[in-house]
Amino acid sequence: MVSNLNLKKIVVLGTGGTIAGTAASAADNIGYTAAQVGVAQLLAAVPGLPALLAGRDLVSEQVAQVDSKDMSFAIWGALAQRVSAHLAAPDVQAVVITHGTDTLEETAYFLQAVLPAAQINAKPVVLTAAMRPASSSAPDGPQNLLDAVAVALAPGAQGVVAVCAGSIHAALDVQKSHTYRIDAFNSGDAGPLGYVEEAELRLLRNWPVALTNKARVAIENIAFKAHWPRVEIVMNHAGGSSAVVDALLLPLPGVTPLRGLVVAATGNGTIHVDLEAALRRAQAQGVHVVRASRCANGRVLPAANAEFAHSAGLSPVKARIALMLALMAESPDAKKA
Ligand code: ASP
């Protein structure tokens, strides 16, 4: 597209996912291979996009091409670095990211936690995805992309959000809640941030603000030299035992020693007595233990005499990211944002 620096620019970063997936048959919505179609080609297949952009530039960049079940720290580092570089440009209005649905909530939380407040309190980062491959006879990707760009263009939009099936979700709250349906995301108790209806936004809540209470590590640290601390998730369940935690504490050749454990605890943070004993042993050895809940809704309410920290309302996967970033920030060579 012709560049015109007087106009604001929308940047779309591709990372793969089902939205870029293809199957042998247009009738096949599950037997596909994710991450096959480039982001520029996906954008070219969105009817109505030029009209919505109304003369603004659209720039695309392929940051990765993966099924998001295989999302890696290296891709996160590169993505954070590219998003931040684009947001810093005065002519960029917003960044849209195409992503797989499986770990979208983790990438969204990661970006909300690491991007500089000055950037995400001024411009939006909009993740979008699809449940059906690009080759489907009725793909959901093109509409989701169009909706994501509508959100990116909205006056006052800021923070990291996800757009899928006409709903806008904040990074902090969004979770994949369905394995198959096109409307696969929800925001739990918080509810969606709003809806996109024929490119018009109906907002229900305020735009997200940066997580200023979190210790942040500079993007270049994460992108180029971060050693991600090893934090694992264990789940509480009937017949729980100490075996998994004890095994995780054993040194393994070539495996970074365990620094943290997030427990996907039952209910309001309850833990089987045998698992709890193992967690106590882990904590005594210097491993950080955080209690989240395996319940899809609600939060672990802080108890005055609780032995283990709680996740401050974060789901187990997001609590793991928060703990990794906090441990990274503690490291002596971590450059702070
Ligand atoms: N496995 C795919 C992914 O997360 C699923 C999807 O995008 O819907 O990349």
C-alpha cells in the first residue's frame, strides 16, 4: 500500500494459529494444520477492510508462524519487542496480532504485563484468532480480523485486548472457555469489555490500564537475554499426592532447577493434605508457591493465615507468567523498564 505519513498506520503482526490454518477440504473444520497462510494473505481476504481503514496504511509483518499450542518464550520475546517498536512510532495508531486460540490468553497477559505503560496506556494492542481454518467454507477469521481492526481504530482504545466472535475481552480476564464453538472466549466474572457490532463498539467497561503494580523487566531483556525461570503448574484433585511435586524438585541433567510452583487448587484455593505437605517442603527449599484455582470463575480469596501466596485473581496459566516475570525482575542482571 502507498505510504502516507500524514495518516495513522495500523500494524498487523502474524503469529500463526487456526486463523492461518488450512485443511484438505473446505468442509473440514477440525482436521487442519494451523499456521500455514501468511498474514498478508489473510488480510487480503478480508472484505470491507479497505473501506474500514478509510485511507490509513495497513502494514503487516510475520513475527512467527506456529500453532499456538507450541508458543515459546523466544517468540514471546520477539513479539514483545516488535509490538513495542511499532507502538513507539508516532504514526502507528495500533497493533493487531493474529494468534492461535489455545494460548491467546497467555500471550495477551504477557504483553499487558511487559509492554511499557506509556505505550499501552496510549494505544491498543488487539489480539484476534479463529476457531475455523482459513480454508473453511465458513471461516470466522476474516470477520474477527475486521472486528479487531475496528477496535484498533476506536478513539480512546488502549491496553491489550482480545477480539473474537464480536466480543472484546481484556487481557487480564480473557480465557478460552470452549473447545469448538466459534464464540470460544469469555472474561469470567468480569464479563467482556464490550462488543463490536458492524464496526461500531458498544463498550461495557473501561479500557485496560497497565499493570503498574507488577515488577517489570525491560523488553530488550526479555527479547534478547532473558533466562526464563522455571515455574510449573500442578493441579489439586481427588487422590492428590506428593509425588508430582517431589519429582519436580529432583535435579535433572540439562533442566533448569525449579524456581516456582503454581497450584491449580480446588475451589477457593484448597489443597489435598498430601500435596500441601509436598508444597511446604518445596517452599522450605526456596521454591515460590502460588495458589490459583482450577475453577473457571471467581478468585482465590486471601486468607489471613494462608501458608502460600494467592494468585490475585489470576488463572493458573496467568499466575505462572506473573511469577516468572517477578522472578526474572528479581535477577541481579535484570534491566528494569
Ligand atoms: N491449536 C490452534 C492454535 O492455538 C487452535 C486455534 O487457533 O484455534 O494455534
